[in-house]
Amino acid sequence: MSIGNYILLGPPGSGKSTQAELLRKNLGLVHIDIGSELRAAAEEDTPLGREINDTIHLKHSLTSDVIMRAVFENVIKSVPPEKSILLDGAPRRASQIDEVEAVLRSFGRSIDKVIFINLREEQSVERISKRYLCFGCHRPYILGKDVFSQEMPCSVCGGKIGQRKDDTPEGVRTRHQIFHTETLPVIEYFAKNNLLLTVDGNQSAEKIFEDIKEQLDA
Ligand SMILES: [Zn+2]
């Protein structure tokens, strides 16, 4: 595989971060995760950090496209030009497509393929709603695998085991619907431009990765 710029898209539960890690390790891609870059930038006492904090905490709104672009630019400028990129977390809505393309263009890059890990709402719920954690030490648990009831205390610290609100069936449904509403136009845009590669996310991580590699090589 030669140098390229890839975008990774997928609803909650699609195992995006696992695939990003596999792609990074096996194909030498530089993984740019806009979500974690945003959180990291928000920690810094810089004009950008303060702007992100204002948006997140004061305005209670989604991060603006302008901030996404600033964060992306800030990260991509330190990526060596000969390195391939895997962009994760943007564009997450149609208005961000132009921003992402403009930043790539300014670094002499363009989008080569968009990897979409597809998962239906019920499958998202099925995969995520088993995720529990200890509210004390944050050790993760899978219901039915390493914990069988919410009443059981944490085996490490004895703390209470429970579920993040985002991970309850209702929480997952909401997140899946947001993904669907916001990101479907992005997926359709890339499909129209013959850049979309779709893989079935309702498989093991190994099989998903195999499918991605096979389609990238095709
Ligand atoms: Zn614990």
C-alpha cells in the first residue's frame, strides 16, 4: 500500500478504535483521533484550548466546525509528508467535509478512501449495552462474561458496578440515531465520489480488519 489518506467512520459499538489501532500497527498509518485531540487541546491554556472549553462547557453545544478544523490543522502539521494518515472523528457531518478536504489540500494531500464500519442500531445496542464498569476504580466489565449481576461488587476494589448513561440501551439508541442523522450525508457523499469502502461491523475484530485490508488492496 502506498501513501494515502484515509477516513474512518462508524457508529457507536462498531469497534472503530480497535480497527484504528490495527491499521496503525500493521500498515504504519498515523492515527489522528479528533475526539481525543480535542480533549487534549482543551486541557491546554492556549487560545484554542480556551475556545474549546467555552464551547463544550458554557455553550453546551457540539464542537464547531471551525474548532475541528483548527485542531486537525494543529495535528497534521507535525505528520511527516511521507506518512499515511487515518483520520477518525471527522468529518462527522456534511458541513465538515469541505473543512477536512481544505486542510488536507493545504498539506498536499487528498482523501484516498473512506472506511465505513457499518452496524445497525440493534447491533450497536447488543454490543455496547453489555459494557459495565466499576464506579470506584473504573475497571471495565462485560455483563454475562466477567460479571453476572449489577449487584456484584468490583472484584478489585469492592466498589459498585454499573453502567455509563451513554452505554445503556436508551443511551446507545440515542447515539446511534445522532450518528445516523449527522453522518449519513457524509457517507452518501463519499459513496457518490467512489471513495467509500463499507465493511460489516457485526463480526470479530480480526475479520473486520481482514475485510478492510482486502478492500484497500482491491
Ligand atoms: Zn473497582
